[in-house]
Amino acid sequence: MRLRTAPTALALALSLSGCASTGSGVGYYWQSVTGHLSLMHAAKPVQHWIDDAQTPDALKERLRLAQRMRAFAVAELGLPDNASYHRYADLQRRAAVYNVVAAPALSLTLHNWCFPVAGCVGYKGYFSEADAQAFARTLPDSLDVVVYPVPAYSTLGWMNWAGGDPLLNTFIGYPEGELARLLFHELAHQVVYAKNDTTFNESFATAVERLGGARWLAQEASETAREAYRVFDARRQQFRALTRSVREQLQAIYAKDGWDDAQKRHRKTEVMTAFRRDYEALKARWGGYAGYDPWVARANNASFGAQAAYDELVPAFMALFEREGQNFNRFYDAVRALAAQPKEARQAALKRLDPTTVTQSAPSTHP
């Protein structure tokens, strides 16, 4: 089952980006290219799997469902009508790639790795979990580091000529609402991509997945699927509220004037201890549901920093969608215009759109 904690950290494929300019070397380039080519080679047209007598009936049904979602993405959400997600691959592993993220011990700002085509991003992806863990061990002890599995990634449309991004066993079994959101998220990366701005790109795609997912559930899903998703999403929203509170506390600690590093580290430990205690209480209210346990077990500054990239600008993008009359094509044009601006101007424009920023800065009307 898919867990959008960092909201699943859907990775941008660095497979085609060339050698990292930060000294990753030929080995990283080689594993990226061979890993992606292996994935592409494993993919076959969806109809091939449906016609194959050896394909389980449950998988056939999921593939048909995914094709309906793919058509819905084009017709209702204005997402690209191209080769992506018309093929399927069973990778025989639990994740498409494994991301390494890192942040300083007293900051939630992610360390960036830079690539010739994709620009600088706050993660580094590996097709082998062992390779990701090995790289993580080479990073300085001064960094908080985490490795997490990623169910899907986008090639930004660069590989549509070769068959496009395929459906994968790593996510095809997700609950209906989550499967729709994942597909819409990844297709959104093919609409707009701003170089060197992970938060902009992921927040935009997250806004599209939320808008599109809600529309799919309302128009296409059964009442059983909608109810299952309501339960799933209620837990997720409660978990997000908890982690958002922790992020805010950590950011306040790290920005505290007059505190030395020892004091900040002590408070950080207290906040993380309280976080895990509060999570156990939340889990008890869920009747013991333990789906977020792995995320909580490895949580650190890198985890919270990665999660923020998917959440931070979503309210602004949602407000922009409303401003554009809830019209997806106008919305995409507005986002493209933002992406064309310098990063500082883009961030300022989104901050002005963010209703939470406006609310926080507005003067109180109470006596």
C-alpha cells in the first residue's frame, strides 16, 4: 500500500541527466542508464498483459483501471496524451528507485546534487537499494541522511519516443484513489518543470494529483472505493498535521537566536521524542494501523525536509487553480509563466498567492 508521507517522494529520473557535476562519477551514470534501460526493456504494452493467459485476473483488472485513469487524465485534467502509462513492467522488487536525501543536523534545508540536464535537486536516486545505502554511508557524519523507496519516477516526457514511463508492479496495487493520484502526479511533471527548483516542481505535481484525484473519485469511483479512500486519507491528513507541527517546531529551534548548537541539539532530541510518542497515540486511535511505522522509524531532518518539498507550495498552487476559474489548461499556462520567471520572483509570486501566508500576516480584528 502506498503511503504518501514525504508524499511518497516521487523521484524525478536522473537516469538521462548525465554524470553528476558534484563528483558522482562514471559509476553513478552507468547505474542510472542501465537501471532505466532495464526498466524500459521489462515493459510491455498493457494489452499484451491482458491477453496473456498467465496474467492474474486481479492484475488484468488493475491494468484496465489504470487505462481508464489514463484516458480521464487527458479528457478531464488536460494532462498529456502520449505514450506514458500504456505499458506495464514487473520489476520483481518493491521500489522503482531508492532515493538518498540529506540535510544538516540543525537545518531542514536539503543538500542538493546537480546534473547537466535536470539541474540541482534535493535527492539522489539509485536503482539498487544496496547502492543507495552504500552511497549514504559515504556522506559526512554532520548530515542527517535517509534512504527511502520510491514507487515511481518521471522522465519528464523525454522518453515518450521510446515507449514512455510505464506502469509498474511497485504501485499498480495501490488503493484506487492513490493509484489515480500517482498517475496524475507523474503526468503533471511532463507539463511543467522548473530547473533547480524541487519544491516548485513537486508542489505543483502534488496540487494536480489532489485536484485530479478528488475529481476521479467523485466522477468515476464506486462508493466502496470512495469510502475506502476516505478512511485512508483521514489517517494521512492526521499524520500530515502531526509532521507539519514537528517541522514548524524544528524550524523554530534551528532559527533561535542566542542558542548555541548544544542547546538546539538538545531541543531537537526532545521534539523528536515527543513526535514518536504522539505518533504512537495517533496509531492507537487508528486501531493499530502501522503503515507509517517505517517513515517514523527513520525520521530525521532529511525526512522532514523532503516532505516539505511536496507540501510547502501546494496551498499557493491550489489558490492559483481557483484564480484561473478551476480550468486546468489556464492553470497550466499560469504555472508555465511562473516557471519561466527567475526563482526568486517565482517564489515571491507564489507567496502572495498562498492563503495561509495571507492569513498569518493579516492584522487581528479582535480587540
